[in-house]
Amino acid sequence: MISTNLISSALERGIAVSPGIAIGPAFLFAKVSFDVEKISIDSKVLKNELSRFEDAVRRAERDLNKIISITREKLGEHSATIFEAQLLMLRDQSLYPEVVDLIEKSSVNAGYAVQTVMTKHRRLMEASDSEYLRERANDLLDIQERIIRHLRRGRILSAVDENSIVISENLTAADIILFSRKGILGCVTDFGGPTSHVSIMARALHVPAIVSTHGITNVVKPGDLIILDGIKGEVLVNPDEATLAHYVSKQERYSRLVQEDKTLVPLPAETLDGHHVGLQANLELREELVQLAEYGAEGIGLYRTEMALLMEGRALVTETEQFTHYLEVVEAARPNTTTFRILDLGGDKMLPMGNREHNPFLGWRGIRIMLDKMELLVPNLRAMLRASAFGPVRILLPMVSSIREVRSFREIMQNTMLDLKAEGIDFDPNVPMGVMVEVPSVALAADQFARETDFFSIGTNDLTQYVLAVDRGNDLVAHLYDEMHPAVLQLIQMTTTAAKAAGIPVSLCGELATNLRAVPVLLGLGVDTFSASPIYLPGIKRVIRAMKMSEGQALAKKALIASDPAEFRAVMDKWLDEHACGVSFFLEGKQTA
Ligand code: PEP
Ligand code: MG
């Protein structure tokens, strides 16, 4: 007879958004959603309905203020901005009056009016081309449910079992901050993306998390044993004993590494033979600013400004709105430098004019759009220059392919400075201007560019796709996308050689900086500074502190002629094991060299 095993094991994959390994029982979290019926309200009691709505908004404000103070206490001021934004949404000029209007004009109940207005706005956000806006729709849903519950005088429950792994279709940032008081071990959701607020909160709270599994809630039952691998983005349900033992040991190694990483934060990023290497952060959201100190970043090597623009949900965000945002960034980073990148629209990011192109990555993108659209460039640049009066700022140009673009931009920058001066507005007149080395023509003519720019920042994400003709977002050709291809490395070397001759610094801000196998090679090729998501900085520092520059140079020589990526990967893994024991397990998920 065949014995049936009642507990079946399963493996689910999603996007790892907060690293760590969690092992524990599943808690299935489902929100009770209230169906709201449309009820006609007698005109005599309309006033009463309006005050019920106002009362529910006030109660929602009280909730959010409580969540804000918990967040401030746990994570500091910057993380609380997520909920401060939700608080503002409650009385947003295009939401609150619209609800009041609907109640009054159509004589309907407040719950129905809230649901109708908020759903309309949410649908618009969900249909947006921008991933960021789609993810913000979740915040609006949170507010809608909060108000409706208060109208029903219902309690908002964010209750979960202690020490469990929360499995849910979707979660909000408020859920996760309230769960964290119960000491949850991790969370997995069907939906969500890496920049959703729940992901940002999970990272800030160090709760391992995976999103976008598209079906975890159909697979897991309450109490199932879960292994959450927040490094690889895998969820194992009811694993066998051998797998469990493997992960228990992996979890121990990971915790040891995290503890060791903490001890690395205050130490200098210096090779054994005394070369200092710059370690800076790639950021794009205000909420991430707390990570600068947490991971020991020496400033910001790349601040992507597209998010600041998309956050407002409009293509044209005013100069003042951008300035307020940038000022916060500069104040958080100083006395270290902030490198603001001019808007890199186009490619896979929102196109303000809604144009559709056959080859967007080869089309109207980055500096090309900005030089054509002064109404976008001038406020963006003025906001950056104004922020430069409050701390060191550098300005970086994306998608440059020709020296003419650099010259045109410089002229616009000089004129903008003259305008600011005439208006009596402070700025740093010596603000450095650099270019992204991400189109091969810039690397090939690097000596020419080095004479006319103040620094280089190598963007390997794009450089790789352009030099190998491999779309960086296309799964079908992902196996050909090799950031350590000798051709890419040669372009990096041409860039550093030209920079050294001209006496300008070179940083590298593509994902390649986070590939620990590449770190010694890149140093050997002459890169001065690495800029990466802050969470990776201690790992990069560990490698730097374990090597000599001469070793990097020898490895770079080998890498430049390596014809077999797998073979070279093995060389680097051996080197890492011998020099910086323990780091290589972070690379299990990284298949490229
Ligand atoms: C790059 O291309 O490597 C880069 C850092 O820019 P982005 O990923 O924003 O295109
Ligand atoms: Mg790029």
C-alpha cells in the first residue's frame, strides 16, 4: 500500500526584499474586509453623516499618529515619513472634499462615498506605467479600510501569533510595524514589489521578507513549518529533516555574519596595504536615509531622483517640492557628499510625455530628454543647486553618449547659476559635474570626457546591456548578461586609465559593486569608490580589508582575458574563501561571475 504523507513539502519563489533566514510556523493573516452597501440618506440627517465621516477621519488620524510615534521610537524620524504621508492623504485636497461632495450631492452614506472616491483614485494609480505609483496604491487602500472600519466602529486588528512567519496576500507598512512588536520572524506576500512601503519597512526593521510569490496563500496552511530564505527569495513549506538541518546551519552562519558586519561599520574601508576605498550609498527614497549611518556609508554616490518625482504622481513636480526633498537628503548625508543624478526618465522608467518607442533603451532617455525639455531640466537642476548651499553636492548626468551633451549641460548650468545669483539665492558655485559611464562611447572616448567633467560614475547595469546588446530586463537573454565579461572590464579599465591621467575620481554605482567576486578585480582595475545599496556595504568592506592592491591587480589581469565565466567564477570563489572566509554563501543566489 502506498502511504500518503499528510504533510507535503513545497518550494515557492518570490522577490527577496529584506535579507535573512527565518524558520518557524506559518500564521495566515487575512484582513476582514467590510462590504459597503450604498444607502440613501435622508436630507435631514445628511449633516449627521458628514460628521460621522469627519469623526472617522479623526480616529484614523489618531491611529496613524500612534503608528508614527511607534515608528519614530523604533526606527527614527525618516522611517516615519511613510505614515506622515498617509496622514496627509486623509485630508488630501483631491480626496476629502470629493467624499464630502459625494455625500452631499448624492445623499449617500459616508462608507459608500469613501469607497467610491478612494477606489477611483486607486484604480488610476494601479493602471499607471510607474511601478512606484502602482505600489503606492496599497497605501490608499490602507487609508480607505481604516476610515471604513472607523465608520463601522470596528477595531483595526493587526494581531498575529508571536514568533510566527506571517503569510498574507498583501500587507501594509502599518501592519508590519505593529506586527514587529510581537516579534514576528518574517513575512511573505503574494503581491508587492521591492520599493513598496512594506518592503522598505521590513528592511528597516530587519525582518526577513519575500514579496510577489503569486500564490503563497494558496499553498500554505496555518501552522505549516516555513523556511524563509530572504537572500535567495525562496520559501520552503514543510521541508524534510535534511533541508531543515541545512537551513538551521545557514541561519547560524548568517547571524554570525550580520554580527561581524556590525563590527565592520566603524572600521575604515582599507586594503591590507593601506589603500583607502570610498564606500557610498545608492539611494532613491527619503525613507532609506537612516541606512547611511547604519551601514557606514561615506555619503551618497548615486541619488536617483526619478522617485522624488514619481512620488508626487505628477510629471512636473515643482522646484520647491524637489528642493525640500533634496534638502532633507543633503542634511542627512553631510558632512559627506550627496551625488544627485539628473532625472533619468525613459528606458523602463516613466516617460513624461507618454511617448511609446520601439527601442526605449536606445531612445529618448536621460540627458536626451532633459536637454529637449527645459521645463523638466531647469527645476530639477535649480533644486539641486539650491540644496548645494546646505552641504556638499555633486551633479551626475545619465545616459550621456556624446561630448556635445556635456557642453550643452554645462552651459545651461552656468546660466542657471547666473539666474540664482541674480535672485540672491545661495548655492555652491563649484559644484562638481560628472557623467555616468554607461554608454560604451563614453568609455571608448574617456580621455576626451575626462577633460570636460569633474568625475566619472560607471553604471555597469546599462554599460553591460549596451556593450553586449543584451536587454537588462529580458529573461530570455538573461544568461548572456555578464557584467564581468572581458569586454565590459576593458571599458572599465579605459575609463579608470583616462580618469587617472586627468586626475578625476571614478566610482562604480552599478549592481556589479555588490558582487563580491568582482570587488578585488574592480579595485585592481583602478575604481576608487563603490556605491551600492547600503545593506551590501559591510560585505564589500570585508573583502577590501582582506586584500592587497597587488592581488587585485593580478586578478584583474586574469579577468580581462578570462574566456570562460564559470572557470573565473571558481577562481574568485576560491580566492574569497581563502581571504575573506564566510562571504561566499551570499553569492549562492548570484549566478553570473
Ligand atoms: C547603471 O546603469 O548601472 C545605473 C547605476 O543606473 P540605473 O540602474 O539607474 O540605470
Ligand atoms: Mg543606468
